[in-house]
Amino acid sequence: MTERCGFVAVVGAPNAGKSTLVNALVGQKVAIVSPKAQTTRTRLIGVAIAGESQILLVDTPGIFAPRRRLDRAMVAAAWGGAQDADLIAFVIDAKTGITHRIGELLDTLAQRREPKLVVLNKVDICSKESLLELAVRLQEKLSPEAIFMVSAATGDGVADLRQALADRVPEGPWHFPEEQVSDATDRMLAAEVTREQLYLQLHAELPYDSAIETEKYEERRDGSVAIHQQILVARDTQKAIVLGKRGARLKEIGSRARAELETLLERKVHLFLHVKVAEKWGEDRGLYREIGLDWVD
């Protein structure tokens, strides 16, 4: 059989469930997930395989109205991820439906020439009547090649979507070895896992004024890895939140991040976390490179 390989840009508004969907399509975790909107900050490729097809899923930040430099860089990364894609998968929160922002995105996508699929996510919490009505409206507005109804959280409909993507990517050799599931480096993965724990444990308390900077990633002779990271926050009050009483919160963040990294990296991990107040970290060009974003004026 002929090999197939192609890029699928997974785009949509914040909190549509794009990263959860990418993880479900790949079959294991490659992108961090949290209930907090705009968790994904940079482009990441998840590698899914179906038969002779390798599907390169470009998980992008949610597209929203940017206000800060970081916001602009994230939105640029999202549209950049769709720039050279063979196919666009537009993910919509089926429960939320077509909001004003979704309507704007539909208008923008309608102007693009790439083949488009619509993925209605979170269908497990929606009525059939509302889903059918939403599908009709989307067909009228975007005229996609197909509309899929899935629940990335439960896995319903994911296999059918994976096969549809596999059938649509172009013929060509695979870009990655069969065992590789992502283009993220271990260093980048480590920073993302720690950031995920920040969001999961401090969801309501910590705003987006935080980032993870990896100071050192050291392979040890015994096969373990030592990772030194700085958690950057904008204010002293935020530092106190991350530290918690007598450092308890930071210890818990580190403990959970380390446990997950040991599973993902399949080796012993020594994780050292420090919290640093850096009021203007969002203006640090080097940090943008570290987290995989382009500097946007």
C-alpha cells in the first residue's frame, strides 16, 4: 500500500478541546490540558498513525482577540500553524455553539483554500437536536468537506475522525519514525508538564502572568535526568500563591510534575523548582524562543 503523510492544522477558539482531541487522536498524551482557556501557547505536532497514513496534527493556541504581546504571539502561532497545512480541522465546543467570535473565525476560514473539516467536540453533553441544528448552520456558513461529532474526553467518534484524516492526507513518505508521537523535545515537554500543574492546582488563583524557564536539563550517568526550572511570575503576591504556606504548594506542584515526567520520559527525574518575580518576563525575547513562540511587534 502507498504511504501517506500530511499536516492537519487543529484550530479553534480557546477551550474548544483541541489539545484533548490531539491527545485522543495520537493515542497518548502529547499536549498539556487544563480547564483554563488558552492553555496551549505554541505550535506542537502530535503524530497519529492509521494504517499507512501518518497524520501530523498541528495543535495550535486558541484564536482569540489579542491584547498583549504574548497574546499576539499565540494568535500568530495559531494562524501560522494553518499556513502550510494540507487540511484544517476546525474544532468547536458543541455546547457553546456559534458565538460572535466563532462567527468571525468561520468568516476567516471560509476565505481560505485549504480543505476543511468541522469537528463538533463535547457532544456527550449536548442534545441530538441542538447538534443537528448546529451542524446545519455550520454547513451553510463554511461548506466543509465533512462535519464530525466527537467527544475527545470519552473517545466517542475519534476513530472515525482519525480514519477520515488518514484518507485525506496526501501520498508521500512519513516524516517521523513510527514510534515518535510528537516533535516536542524532552526539555520543552518538561516545561509544559510543570506549567500544566500550575494551571491545574492554581486554576482560579493564578492569572496568565506566569511562565516556565528551564535553566538546566542535565542527563546523568545513571540514566536519570536533573531538571532545574524557574517559575516566572509578575508580582510578589503571585509568588506567594505559587509557594503556598511554608512552600507546600510548590512542593506539590513539583511532586506531581516529576511523577508525570517519569512516566512520559520513562526514567528517574530530579526536578528542582524555583519561583522568581520577573515583572516584564512577557518582554523577554529569549523566553519567547524558549517556549517556542516568535517575537511579534
